Amino acid sequence: MTVLDELSGFEFEDVMEDVFRNLGYENVRQAQKVGDEGRDIIMEETVDGERCSVVVECKHTGTVGRPVVQKLHSAVATHTFDGKKRGIVVTTGRFTSPAQEYARELRDNSDPHPIDLIDGTDLRAIAEEVGLDLYNGRIEILCEETLRPYDPARSVDAPIVDAVRDVENLDPGEIPEPRTHAVFRPVVRIRAAVDAVFETTVGVVHRVDERDTFLVHADRDGPEIPESDVQQLVTSNFHQRIELDEDEFETTFDEMTVRRFGQTETEYKEWAVERLQDRHTATVSYTGDNNVTYTKTCEPNQSDISVQSITPVYLPRLRGVFEMGSYAYPYEYYTAGPSRETIEDGIHRCVQCESADDDTYTYCENCGSINCSDHTKTERLEGEPVCTGCAVTERFFLRTKYFYSEQNREQFRAEYEQMPIHEKAMENPPLLAGVVLAVLVVVGFLLVNAGVI
């Protein structure tokens, strides 16, 4: 027995709502459960530029006979819609010969309300076609599209090379090839409409007529709204989706992970409806017929909210790491081709104090560290940058000097011993300037007291 056969009648309707939405139908919604009107799902399509309403009857049963098809035909005929109308009966089982014959007669006679039949075999093929699979009692979202994990006009390492260009004393061409891990994170784009009218005895006091589009992280931790920058990255590049070719990407990246969608489309739909109910709930004030002011909380019903589309896609999250000397530098970001949103920048971060808000970062060739301006000094003997973390220090003429090594310090110490006093004094310009200024002040004071000036 398949998982599909094990679903309840209501679960089967949820599944079919997902299937039809993925097939491209619009305004897909379940009919209100008021009696048995012979329709479970109502949706719309555009045929040759004309809107058409489609009424669906879902039958979770082994055999569907002619009376079910006849009943749906009547329901379609009486369904209120300004345009063409047709019906679909879908079942997990099969249709009897009389049922098939009745549907065929409607077609042959060009009936204005034709009925299509979808049996269990058709249903499985359609579900596979639109990327829905039967998995442990759930209709799992299967997605074959992703945003571009890198700019095809450049190398995979281009974002890291770009980041390194800002670091002083470090040639991007000298960094070793980064090791890159690509995680394809599932997201869904949800489009919905809210159409709600709130009335009292005085008439309409509030109305909601809104179209909403929002993005949701869709992995197993549950639905989560991304930060605005990530939403902008995805929505701006959503039309540039490409096939998720795992074979190709496995050779492109050192590691690759494709996460599975955490919930079914029905669960995302229910989550979206609840969120939209909260978003569009408002408290309004109005004056009654007795001139008394009242307040009313206007919360849309679930029937006022139509989830029009749930589109899955993968959002690539790349993490590249390269090593220089004793240090490893990570750079992690969401990407969509040439566009990206940085998550972690270990390149523009001082290894000494973890500062990430400095204007200038400098590479120390001596130990391989990248440091902020407060932790970058000039090596006295060679005149190149050196960090305070690895430098050997000694005070000369009361000022600290920085050296690559003990050997460099010893070499400079020997040179210092041979310097005349004025050259030694130049090792501490601020002190020398202060001494000269003090001498001039004293001399000037003496000359004034002596009456010379």
C-alpha cells in the first residue's frame, strides 16, 4: 500500500491543492465546508487570454462512479463565476466505465461545463512531474532549481579575491586557493492575496485588499523570514534560476550539501495564512447609529486569504577558507550569480582584537596575520608592516621599536650603538621635538631676564 492511499480525505485535499498550485493554476483554494456541494477545490486558469474557473472534486476512494461526475457537472453549472467554467474529478483509485463514458459525452457534445478525470495512476505521474514526492506520509517538496552559486563570468573564488584587494600589503594573486563549501539552502517564495470586508449595522467599517509576496527559509528548523538584505538578494535574482546540477557542482566545490525542505507545501501555506491574518488584523473605531463610538478588531478569516503560489528554490550559501601563515581566513556569503550578501567576513577582521570596523587592515608577512591599524607597526630594520602579535620589541631612545625577529633586533642594536647622538635622538622624533622646544623656551627666558631681548 502506498503512502498516498494512507492519507485521510482531508489530507488528500491538501495534497491536491499543492499539486494544482504547482501545475500553475492561480487562486487555488479549498471550498468552504458547508454541506456537500460537490466541490472541494476552486481555482482559476487563463486560456487564450480568458479567465476560466475550475471546480475540483476530490475522492479518496477505490472506485468513482458516474453519479459523482454528474454531481460535479451540476456544481460547475451553478458555480458563480463570470466566465468559462469546467470541472475535474481526481481520485486515488479508478473511474468506472460509466463515469468515463459520461465525461466523454460531455466533451463530444461540446458541453459548456466539461469534466476531466484524473485517476490514481495519472495523479502519481502528475505529482512526480511537478516535483512532489511521497515521503514518509508527507508530500515532500522536491526542487530542481537554484539561484546561481557563482558568477559564470568569473571564478568561484572571485568574491574572496575581491575582499582581499582591500587588505594592505597583500597581493590577491599570492593567496592560496581557498577551500569552498557550498550549502544549497531551501527557500520558498509565497504569493498571496487578502480580500476581507468588515461590516456592522452602519455598513463597511474596514476593508483589506492586499497582495503580499514574501520569502521564507524552508529548512528543517521551521519557517523563518530572512533578513531584508537576503530577501532583496533573492527577489532581485529570482528570475535567473538555473538547474541544480549536483554532478557539476560536486566538481566545482570542495564540499557540497543540498538541504531538504523541512515542511510540505500545505504546512507552508497554513503558516503563511496565519502570518497574514496577524499582519492584516487591525482595530478600527466607528460611530454607531446612536452616535456612540465603538471599536472593532478586524481579523481576516482564513477564507479571506488566498495563497496563489508557493515557489521553491535553493539559495546558495558559500563558505571559502584560505590559510596564510598560522591563520585561516573564512569568507561566507549568500550568492546569486554576481550578487552576494556577506554573512561572515574573516578577512576584514583583526586577529589581535577581533575588530571589524576599522578603515584599514594590513597583512603581516612575518606571521600571516591581518590586523587593524592599532595593531600594525612598521618594522624598524626593513621598513615593512609587522603586527604587534609577532613583533620583537625593544625601546631605543625611550621609544618602542618593532622587529621581525631577534636577529633583526640584534642587528639594529649593533647599528644603534654606532650612531652619533643626534641620529639616536631621531629614533624618537616627538621626544626630540619636545627637548628642542624646551631648550628654546629656557634660552628665551634667560635672554629676556638678561635684557637681551
